[in-house]
Amino acid sequence: MVQVNYLVVAAVLAAGADAWSPTNSYVPANVTCDDDIKLIREASKTLSDNETSWLQKRDPIAAEALQSFIHRAMSNFSSSSFVETLFANSSTVPKVGIAASGGGYRAMLSGAGMIAAMDNRTDGANEHGLGGLLQGSTYLAGLSGGNWLTGTLAWNNWTSVQDILNMAYNESDNEIWDLDHSIVTPGGINIFKTGSRWDHISDAVQAKQDAGFNISLADVWGRALAYNFFPSLYRGGVGYTWSTLRDADVFKNGEMPFPISVADGRYPGTTVINLNATVFEFNPFEMGSWDPTLNSFADVKYLGTNVSNGSPVNKGKCIAGYDNTGFIMGTSSTLFNQFLLQLNTTSLPKFIQKLATHYLTDLSEDSNDIAIYAPNPFRDASTIASNYSQSIVESEYLFLVDGGEDLENIPLVPLIQKQRDLDVVFALDNSADTNSSWPDGTSLVATYQRQFGLQGNGMAFPYVPDQNTFINLGLNKKPTFFGCDARNMTDLEYVPPLIVYIPNSLHSYQGNQSTFKLSYSTKERIGVIQNGFESATRGNLTDDSDFLGCVGCAILRRKQQSLNATLPSECDQCFTNYCWNGTIANAAVNASDARASTTAILAASAASGSESDSASGSATATSSGSSASSTHTTKTKSTKSKNGAEMLNAQNIGLFSIFAFVMNFL
Ligand SMILES: *[C@@H]1O[C@H](CO)[C@@H](O)[C@H](O)[C@H]1NC(C)=O
Ligand SMILES: *[C@@H]1O[C@H](CO)[C@@H](O)[C@H](O)[C@H]1NC(C)=O
Ligand SMILES: *[C@@H]1O[C@H](CO)[C@@H](O)[C@H](O)[C@H]1NC(C)=O
Ligand SMILES: *[C@@H]1O[C@H](CO)[C@@H](O)[C@H](O)[C@H]1NC(C)=O
Ligand SMILES: *[C@@H]1O[C@H](CO)[C@@H](O)[C@H](O)[C@H]1NC(C)=O
Ligand SMILES: *[C@@H]1O[C@H](CO)[C@@H](O)[C@H](O)[C@H]1NC(C)=O
Ligand SMILES: *[C@@H]1O[C@H](CO)[C@@H](O)[C@H](O)[C@H]1NC(C)=O
Ligand SMILES: *[C@@H]1O[C@H](CO)[C@@H](O)[C@H](O)[C@H]1NC(C)=O
Ligand SMILES: *[C@@H]1O[C@H](CO)[C@@H](O)[C@H](O)[C@H]1NC(C)=O
Ligand SMILES: *[C@@H]1O[C@H](CO)[C@@H](O)[C@H](O)[C@H]1NC(C)=O
Ligand SMILES: *[C@@H]1O[C@H](CO)[C@@H](O)[C@H](O)[C@H]1NC(C)=O
Ligand SMILES: *[C@@H]1O[C@H](CO)[C@@H](O)[C@H](O)[C@H]1NC(C)=O
């Protein structure tokens, strides 16, 4: 009987009728796979074969678009034969990556404006923006709120921000990013709509658990979020999987950049996240980490399979459908364990606090407050060097948390990998680092420091100053280039890409909305998107009409230096205007520019770090809390998590309170 089921599922898959979850629901299923299939590979700083062959499709398309962008951008700069030479030879074409930071819906919307400014499909982007740069880029990474943005675009057949805006203007049905009502009460005053939405969510999550999989709040969170990202799909894409993108024409044909989402690993038995954490990436082919503490990638399509060192424990039998798109997008944004760490520092109404504390503490005993990937796809992997902790591969579970919790709120780690060979990375920073919720470079500082710590092996990042210098020199008020001179970076492991830092800053709208604002009116949404567009373009090129050409100079810089070539002479002025030149101005800053205090729970990613200059200085708590509380439980793991699910069903009210709690916090 079981065999027959395998065959049926396999037949459906083979027919290619449906590349979604084999059950067409949230529940993963058994499928057949090759007897000798190996579901993990050693990272070893090499790209997967799949990514390499995908790049063969993408490279010529991106090169052509980038060349026309550069032409447009530098059209009134003096001409340089070097540019033509560069693009005439496929091995010298510059490569571009874009990274969108976290910061909740603020980051999603403001980042959307920044991406829109680079997209030639946006109204006005080719006239007063960076239109065409997105078409010329090779990678597009997102983290937390930034991954909601990149995931929404990529997994909706590479839709555009302009299309999403048009839906808002036209008040279309199934509007993407309709945030009029928070995910807590999606029906607004229509409580029946809200109620049935939550019934569907808990049914889906419960069904996954009934099929034998561990669940966590990330399942609930991801399911709830997905209705805003995939409104055209049945129940927000309840059966829509991440690996489905491999079969989408626009991806297969290399017509879009390679999307990547970032999350952090949490070592079993701890609650601390710092720069020693393992940074995970999810791409359409695999998930895993380049870091020495894992050094391995797993095939994302077969997540959920019980494996030992990458081989299915039951030969020829794999699980498929585990990689639900909303679940993975939720994984990059599981902010819940930060609550737990900081709950007592808040000033909430007592009864809500009690409920939330009780609920979350209870869950934390099973680490249910984070995204659980179980069975652990890296179980018994033999890829970690012996002088690093083996705790991740020894655990039954893989625990992932919000990608910003190590303070690296911009997903740069995947894009600075030497093998990806990028010349320039656009770092879109929509973090709320300061008391007034603007960025102050904290994320760049963290990634810079990381290269000198535990995870620094095989990693390089340009020099950046401290946060006070960012504020005092206004490096967070307009785009700034870091690492302009490769000759000054010979002490680093390799020459990293030049970083074009694009901070969220004030233009036509208050783009510094709270991270915890969970509903936006259409007007607010459009306002934040527009302000993002202006942040990325120096006010639609009105603050500096040469900014567009200067972006061209930044893209060409690495190749120009390595080939000893000459750039258009205007680039000298660009580098004077936009490159950080090594000046430090670290005097104290005023209160509104000061870094936000640690009481802000998540945002707090940005806030919880110490001022220490060392890569290991950002720990805020110890793990003793969680191990102490786990001694309270007398139930077995399975009964306990079963009860957890019943609670989800029976106590939607409790869940509402948690979301309401998030929403009301700031
Ligand atoms: C997969 O098959 C095994 C039996 O071989 C069964 O115990 C398990 O419940 C099945 N899993 C799913 C998700 O259907
Ligand atoms: C990825 O590459 C492997 C080995 O080269 C190949 O067997 C597999 O079919 C590829 N997968 C996809 C989705 O292209
Ligand atoms: C945008 O760029 C792509 C790739 O270069 C090109 O095919 C397309 O025609 C452009 N679209 C617009 C509206 O300019
Ligand atoms: C390029 O043109 C703009 C106006 O169209 C002008 O303001 C700017 O100075 C020009 N730049 C150069 C380098 O000539
Ligand atoms: C292309 O550039 C590479 C690297 O600079 C060089 O080795 C190669 O000879 C060039 N090819 C052509 C056709 O010019
Ligand atoms: C900047 O350009 C965007 C996109 O074309 C537009 O929506 C916005 O109104 C412009 N801003 C200003 C201040 O003109
Ligand atoms: C993407 O396009 C395909 C083919 O047109 C369509 O079937 C599918 O529903 C689209 N996916 C989304 C998420 O819109
Ligand atoms: C919060 O405070 C309560 C009572 O003061 C205490 O029992 C609980 O352990 C504290 N929780 C945390 C996470 O510190
Ligand atoms: C570039 O010039 C430097 C010194 O002027 C020289 O050492 C180097 O070999 C040159 N590189 C190339 C690729 O010509
Ligand atoms: C470096 O930048 C600072 C401020 O940004 C400026 O005051 C100084 O003149 C610059 N130094 C050089 C050598 O250009
Ligand atoms: C140049 O390198 C030194 C370290 O050798 C560093 O302190 C300085 O900040 C760097 N300057 C720039 C502009 O990156
Ligand atoms: C990070 O790891 C290094 C090397 O194992 C260790 O010395 C350091 O204390 C760790 N830092 C933190 C914050 O745990």
C-alpha cells in the first residue's frame, strides 16, 4: 500500500502536471528518489553545478542590460574606449549584486522603492532613476522584510514593483501587499473573514504536524504572511514550494537575477545569536552555509527527508513539499525568540504580558519559538572541520532564526563570497538603528567585523568606520561607496566587491516607520515606496544630476583597477564625492541619532549589540535561561508538541494576542 502511494506520487511528479507540493497542500509527502541520491554537498567555496549552469544563461542577458545601463548612465561623461573593451569580452564584464535589508514592512516597502528605482519597468526610472540596473544584476538577496520584497517579486513570476503599485492604484482584487489590515485581523471589521483565515492557517499547520513533522511558530507566521505575498494563489500559496521557481520560465531562461534569502542558525541548546552564528542562505537550488561552521548545502527540494550525511535513511525515499515558499520567507523573519529574551524589559499591560510570557516560555522549552527544520538536513554531515563545533550536525533539529539577529541586517554574506565574483554590491539599508528609526551603518560594521572572527575564514569585506562616523559625516544620509581602492585592501583575504551603500533617508515621506507597524494604508504604502525611490536616486537626481553616472563609475571600478585601464575623467569627481576616504569622526552624536536602546525587541537586532569593536562583543544574553526552563517539562517531546498544536487550534485568541502584542509594541 505504501509502495503504491510512492508510485502514484512519483507518477504525478513525472507527468510534470504540477511542480508544487506533491499533496498540493502544506503537508509534505513521500516521493521516490534515486537509491544513491546525495542530498548535501560540501560547500568548499565552490558554486553548485546548478548555479554554474544557470549563470551560463543569465550572464549574457545581464551583460547586455548592464551595458545599456552604463551607456545611459554615462551618456554625458567623456567617452572611454575602456567601457567598450570591457563588454566585448565576456570574462571582463562587471557583475552586480543587490542586497535588501530587513526591518519589517518598512524595509519591504522602502526597499521596494529602491529596487523600483533600478527597474526599467518603473514609471520614471529611466528618466530620473537607475532604471535598467536591476535588469543588469546577477544576484538579488533579501533578509527578513527585505526577503518579503525579493521573494514576492521572484515567486510571482518576477513581477515588478510598478505592477504592484498599479494594483494599489486600481484597487484590484487580489492585491499584492494589501496591508490595510494587519495579518492579525486580515478581514478588518469582517470578523468572519479573519476567523476563517486563521482556521485555514491552523488547519494547514496542524496537518503538517499530523503527518509527523515538527512545527514551530514560524509555520504559523509564514502561512499568515503568505496571503499578502501570493494573493492570487489558493490560500496564499498553501501548496506553493520554493523549488517551484526552477521550473518558472523567467528563472529557467535567466531573465531575472538569482534570488537568495538569508537566515541565521542557532546552535542547539543556546539562545544567543552573535557574529559566531552560522549564516544560512536559501536559493532556488539549495540551502546551507558557506561558513566554516557548516560548509555544506542541501537540496532545498527534498528538505524534510530523514538523512544521514546527506543520504536518505530509507533508500530511494525522499520527502518533497517541505520547502513551502511562505515558510521559507517566514524563516528569514522569525523574530520571536527576541521577545523571549527581552520580554521582562517591556512595559506591557500585565495580562498580555502574562499571556505572552506563558505562551512563549512554554514553546521555548521545545525551541518552538524559532523555525524548526526537522529532520535536520545536515545530520551527521562530515563537512565541518574538526576544530569547529559539531553541534549543528549532531542535532535532530536544525534551528533557524531571523537573519538580522547577528546584527548583519543586510544580506551581504552570500554576495561577498569569492566564488560569486561580484564587482559591486548595492547594499539597501532600511534598518532602524537610531532612536529615530534610520540606519546608521550598524549592519556594515557587523559584516566588516565578522571577517576577523570565528567565521572569517574565506571572507573579505571593505573597511568601514564606526556608527558615529556614519552619522557625523552624513554617510547615512546619501549613498556612499566603500572599498573604492582595491590597492588599500591587500591585507584582507581577497579583494571584496565595492559596496554601494544606499541608506533609507528622508525625502518626500517619513520612511522611518516602526518595524512593528503591521498595517499600512494605500497612501502610506505609496509614500514609503516613493521615499525609497528617492533615497536611491538622490531625490530623483535633483540633489546631484551626476549621481547616475557615478553609479556607472562604481560598477566599472574593480575591472578598471585590475586591468590598469582609464575611466571617464568625471569618475574622479564621483569618487571624491561618494567614496568614504578613511576619515573617522567618532564624536558622540545627539539623542535622536543615537543608537536605539535594547528595549525594542526585534529591531533590536540593530540595537542589542555592544559598542565593542571586537567581532565577539555583541552577546546580550546567556543560554542558561533556556536550559533551566527545559528541566520543568516532564512530558515527552512528542506529546508536548502535540499539545502545542492543539493550543494553536484551541487558542487562536492567544495567538492573536501575541501578534497584537507585536503590533502594539511601538
Ligand atoms: C512516508 O512513509 C512512511 C512509511 O514508509 C510513513 O511512516 C510516513 O508517515 C510517510 N510520511 C508522509 C509525510 O506521508
Ligand atoms: C542540479 O545538478 C545536478 C548535478 O549536476 C543534477 O543532477 C540536477 O538535475 C540539477 N538540478 C536542477 C534542478 O537543475
Ligand atoms: C528593460 O530591460 C530589458 C533587458 O535589457 C529589455 O529587454 C526591456 O526591453 C527593457 N524594458 C524597458 C521598458 O525599457
Ligand atoms: C550631465 O547632464 C546634467 C543635466 O542634464 C548636468 O547637470 C550635468 O552637469 C552633466 N554632467 C556632466 C559630467 O557633464
Ligand atoms: C578576455 O579577457 C581575458 C581576461 O582578461 C583574456 O585572458 C582573454 O584573452 C580575453 N579574450 C579576448 C578574445 O580578448
Ligand atoms: C520621484 O520619482 C518617482 C518615480 O518616478 C515619483 O513617483 C516621485 O513622485 C518623484 N519624486 C518627486 C519628489 O518628484
Ligand atoms: C506564474 O505564471 C504561470 C504561467 O503563466 C501561472 O500558472 C502561475 O500561476 C503564475 N504564478 C504566480 C505566483 O502568479
Ligand atoms: C520574567 O519575570 C518573571 C517574574 O519576575 C520571571 O519568572 C521570568 O523568569 C522572567 N522571564 C525572563 C525571560 O527573564
Ligand atoms: C598594472 O600596473 C601596475 C603598476 O603600474 C603593474 O604592476 C601591473 O602589473 C599592471 N597590471 C596589468 C594587468 O597590466
Ligand atoms: C575626506 O573626507 C572628509 C570628510 O568626508 C573631508 O573633510 C576630507 O577633506 C577628505 N580628505 C581628502 C584627502 O579628500
Ligand atoms: C585603508 O586601509 C587601512 C588599513 O590598512 C584602513 O584603516 C583604512 O580605513 C582604509 N581606507 C579606506 C578608505 O578604506
Ligand atoms: C566566538 O568564537 C570564538 C572562537 O571560538 C570565541 O573565542 C568567542 O568567544 C566567540 N564569541 C562569542 C560572542 O561567543
